[in-house]
Amino acid sequence: MVTAADAGASDIAGKLGIEPGMIVQELGYDTDVDEQVRSAVEGTIGEEILDEDAQEVIDVVLLWFREGDGDLVDTLVDARTPLADDGIVWVLTPKTGRDGHLQPSEIAEAAPTAGLSQTSNATLGDDWVGSKLVPPKQGKGKR
């Protein structure tokens, strides 16, 4: 039987494109992160989220980023380094009106400079929103 909590967790993981067996890394962890998001991801992948010291090839990076956390472009370049060719970076930022809120335009401007494209957004819980960034598709060779 699926409980409401289980359904909520799978909904969060689904919004993030997280599937069982994926390797997920978390950057920018602090006391203000949404533990429900973390639990949903860990419950779906079946193991703990990796920290910034991980050496694996990463499928999904969860980047908790707040106004004042430093240079977003530099952080995105670092996040992209261990990313699989088809990997995803989710920039998670506090919602409008919350401490640390980041303007969506800041993410939209930083993404291409870091070699990423913004594709969609998701609301995650009461306090956080996410922006999905992906590496550009590799074009097939011209004939």
C-alpha cells in the first residue's frame, strides 16, 4: 500500500527526473535545505546522496544555492565536472520572498556561460524551487 508520504516523495523525485539506481550528488548543503526533498531522492535511488567529495560519474547534481553563496557560474562549472554526458544539474533556490532567493534571470544568465541550457522549473515543497540545467545536445557529425 502506498502512503501519502510515499506518494509525495515519489512525486518530488519524479519532478527531478530521479530514478532508482541513479547516482546523485548534492552541493551547497546547509541547515536550511528541504529534508523532504533529500529523503525523497534517497528513497528513490536506494542509497545516500553523495557529497562534494564524490569521485563517481554523476547522473544528477542537486545544487542548493542562495543569494550570497558566491559566483553561480563558477559553482555550475564545478558541478558540471563529474557530470555524465546526459546528466542534469538542478539549481535549487529559496522561493521568492524567502531569505537567499535568487532571481530566475541570474540562473538563466549563468547557465550558458557554464556550458548548460535551462530546460524547465519545478516547485519543491514550501520553500524551494528548482531550475533544471542540462549540457547541450551533441550534434551528429555533418556529412
